[in-house]
Amino acid sequence: MDYLATLIVDPAVWAALVALITMEVVLGIDNLIFISIITNKLPEAQRSKGRRIGIGLALILRLALLGTVAFIVQLTTPLFEIFGRGLSWRDLILIAGGLFLVWKATSEIHHNVDADHGPDMVEGRSAALGFGSAIFQILLLDMVFSIDSIITAVGMTEHIPVMVVAVVVAVLAMLLAADPLAKFIHDNPTIVMLALGFLLLIGTTLIAEGFGAHVPKGYIYAAMAFSALVEGLNMLSRRARRKRAPEVPSSGEGI
């Protein structure tokens, strides 16, 4: 109890909490985009349920990993070297997660631009298989983002309760934003391609970081924000053109 009271009155703890919440929310954007794209491939009746389950699993996974934070920190210990660069479990997980994101985004882009794309990637022979496949893919990326965020959080504070509060607040924010974001992506087809481009960028960044090439997150999110702004202007322009376009007379009207 004294420990918690000390944390509550410590300004440094509050500063760390705000920084952690901000970091978790920003990192959660990547996860949320992936969840939105995957669940939009499900039958409409299952989409919201899939998003809730995916985000709920993210919360459970991160809280469980926080309970093993001492083990998670050890994941940064190099296991072997390649070309003089030591690779740890964290590096291998980031590389694997990045490769998965690049593969998934590339496959989905092909799925969207190829008119004869064949069977859907997520939907299988039954709705249950498609739902299970979507949840599995969401859980896989949850693990990658969770390990990365927790290792980053450990470098910002040593207090587990602060990490727990930050994770819970960030996941609740994801839960509130999930349905509106997914609906927005679904209603605007060009946003889907932009989001897939974001996933390609994020996947490439994860691979680079796994091999030791640090890419400042600020550059990544600034590029994403600029791309989103340009697409937003394009959407406004298209909407304005539709309003200005003259109505085509119906076949029953005279000329």
C-alpha cells in the first residue's frame, strides 16, 4: 500500500505514465489497422465480434507478458551472430513479424488489384475457418507488437503498475476506435490501399530493426500522417466533384 501511495504522489511516475500511454496508443495504431483490414474480410455479422476478440486477446497477452517482464527483458540477449551482428530472440521475433506483415500486405494488395485473384485469403471453406484464421493472424501480430512495446516500456519506467495502467488505457482506446476505423476503411476503398501501404512500411521497419538498423518512429508516423492527409484531401476533392457534376437525365425525360 505504501508502495502505491508513493507512486501516486511522485511527479516522475505521472510523467512516465503519460509517456507510456502515448507510446502504447501510437504503437496500437499499427495493430488496429491490421485488425481492421483482417476483420473486414469476415462476414459482416462476425466483424465486430472479431475485432473485440482480437483486441481483448491483445490486452490479455500484454498483461500476461508484463507478468514475465524479467524474462521478456532477457529476450534482448544475443543468441548468435550473422555478419558480425548479434541476433536475439527479440530481433528474430521482429524479423518474423515484419516478414509476415510484408507478405500479408503484398498478398492483400494483389487480392485487391487482380480481378481474377482466386479464393479469398482469409475466408476458407467455412465461416468458422475464416473466423479462426482471422483471430490467429491477429494474435500473431499482437504478440510481435506486445513484446516490442513492453521492451520499450521497460526502458521508460521500472514500475509494473504504471505499465499495466498504460496498457489498459491504450487497449481501451483501441476498443473504442476499432469499429469506427474499420467502417471508415470499409466505406472508402482507396483507404484500404493506403492502409496496406502502411502495413508494408511497418513490416519493413520491423525487419530493419530486427537486423539492428534503428529507424526513428517519428519519421514513420510523420510519413503515415502526411499520406493520410493527402488521401483526405483527395477524398474531399472527389466529394466536391460529385456535388458539382450535373445530374444525368433519366431515360423517361425528354431532351
